[in-house]
Amino acid sequence: MEQLVVRLGANSNETVHWIVWSSQQNEIIASGVLANANELSSLKERAGQRAITVLVPTSDVLLKWVELPAKASRKALAAIPYMLEDEISGDINQQFFALGPQKNNVQAVAVVSKEKLKQWLAMISDAGLVCEQLIPDVLAIPQATQGWALLVLGQQLLVRQDEWAGLQGEKDWLVQAVTLHARQYQKAHAEPLQLNNYAELQFDDVSNIESHSMPLELPMKVLASGIANAKFNLLQGEFKRKSSRSAGWKTWRLAAALAGIALLTSVIDKAIEQQSIQSQLAEINSQIKNEYQRAFPNAGAYRDVRATMQSKMKALEQGGGASSMLVMLSQLSPAFADSNIKPQSLRFDASRSELRMQVVANNFEALEQFKKLAQAKGFEVEQGAINNKDNQVIGSLAVRS
């Protein structure tokens, strides 16, 4: 897989580093440095159809672990901004909170100014590029098994402290900060700080640091190869990249499936008129059932397949395209299957493109999984009342297109 990796500065006037990298061949195809973000458009031809990952300065992103109550619900996650309010300068409503990995009841959170995030995305879009992943730069440095890892990029020093922490800033003063921390570390642990050194920085005269020289490679190559292990993406929620696949195509695809099933039903009718062999009739009916269930995996039983197909075709025509109930159910079918929740009742409000459901799940986690899967498809999910009954969870959901 080939990708274009771009490391932006804190503003459009700062230097931009870039590399075209093949993870499959483990080789550099091209690389370079741009004077500022105004030259990003020169990368459009190099980008081609390659995926684009953007690294941004960690100094503009706050990486924190937040301890949540046991069995935290959606409401607990929504309260994270207020739990971090004392550690953030300025209005929390102007900050964007992106969720990282979760370990038991501890949630990783990245906080960045919405304005800053918009500025970075504007730099990319103004150059005619499309960013698929945006991450803080230190998270692309390979994590050390023990201790820290550091890398020099231009005049910047990038330091990864652990899975979800790091430092980034001017090399001259940040080296001093690392040295100071090493002294404190040795006092607390009675041993020197282990350091994976991807740069030519010398720490031989610092007794508090045990520096391990890593292979000296192009810094952007180190970061590009480390992106494979950085599963995090700042582009979440309101900043999530919209799918390029048009909703109209999805509607026509479903219509084509319905038309194909209707055609198959017509053929079956003629076959029944011409043949009376029960074994053939049973086989054909089995094909109808399989095709119907493939197109509508969450639909119930039917009596007259021809009437059923005509009804669903009519509903599709009157359902407002991608906002119709049939289209929504079709798009949500993987979420139903993967989370193993079962709807008990459905109600569709065409004016609001909203599907209201009463569902049964094995546990609360299944409801949360369905919500995440539905949101990944571009839906908004609102969770209502939830009750326990007979070792099952019964809840109400509102899904909007």
C-alpha cells in the first residue's frame, strides 16, 4: 500500500515535510520539504489515488487519560469535556474532543481547538488534497518497550513518552527538558531513563540517560512506517470525512436488487405454470426466500412475495431516496447483525427521516456497539430509556439519516 504522509506546522507559514511511502515494499518513493503550506498544491500530482495521512504538531493537542465510572454509559463519555475543564484554558465549547483507545474504565482523549483543526483541514483542502487520517505527530514514533523514544524533524524534537503521551517543540530547549526529566526519573526509580534515539543527539555525558541508538533513517520514513500502528484519527464526529460514495448510488443499488428479485419472481410464476414437479417448485421457492432474505435480512415473514416486492418498490419510490425506511434498514443491516440486537417495533417518520425502534439486546455493550456501527455509516443515533428484563436489555433508539 502506498500513501502520502504530510507533516504540517502549527500555522501555514511553517515548513511542511512530506513523503510518499510504500509500506508493502518498505521503501521511499519520493520525499521533500516545502517552505510553507502555500506550496502543498505541488503535491496533488504525487498524491494521485494514494491515501493521505496528515501529522500535526503535538504541542497543539492535549493528550489525556480520563478515568470513567465502572460500566460507563454514553452519558459518561459525553461528560468528558467537563471532567477536563480545569485543565483546558478557554471555553470548552471551542475545543474538540476525540476519543482514543480505552482500557477498562480509562479512556484516552485528544483535545484540540476546533479553530486549529479547521485551519489544518483548510490547508489540505485548499491544495486540492483529501485527508483520510489526521494524528498528533508523536503518536507515529514507534513506541519504546521501556522508556521514551525521540526523533528530530528539521528544528523540531519529537518525544514519545508512552502509548498516549509525548512532547514536541524546538530542539534546543526540549533537549534540556528531557535531561531535566531524566534526573527526576533516576531519583524516583534509582535507574537511568531508557531512550530510543532515532536522531544523532548525543547523551554520553548525561549519566541519567541510557541512550539506545536506533537505525539512522529519514525522519519522515520513521514516522510513515510508525503510522501503521497509530490506529487513532482526530477526524471524528463533526470532522469525520464524508464518504465519497453518493447516497443516490446506494438508492439505485437497492432498487436494482428489488427489480432483480421482482424479475426472478416473474420467471418463477411462468415456471410454475409450465411445470408441476413439486421438487422443482420447492427448489425455486427456496431461491426466492434466499434472495429476499439477502436483500432484507431484518424483514419478517411474508405470504405473497410478488405483493411484498411491489409494496417495497412503491415504498422506495415514495421514501425520499436515501432517506427512505428501506434504504435506512438496508444500510443498518450490518450494524444489526454485528451487535446482535433485534428490533421489536419500528416506526418511520418520513418528514424527519427518522427511524424509531424498540430493540432487545443481550447487554448494554451491544446497544453501544450498534450505535458506533450506525454512526460509522453516517447516521445520528439517540438512545432513549433502557430497562433490564429476563437477563436482556430493552431500549428505545432513534436513528436519523
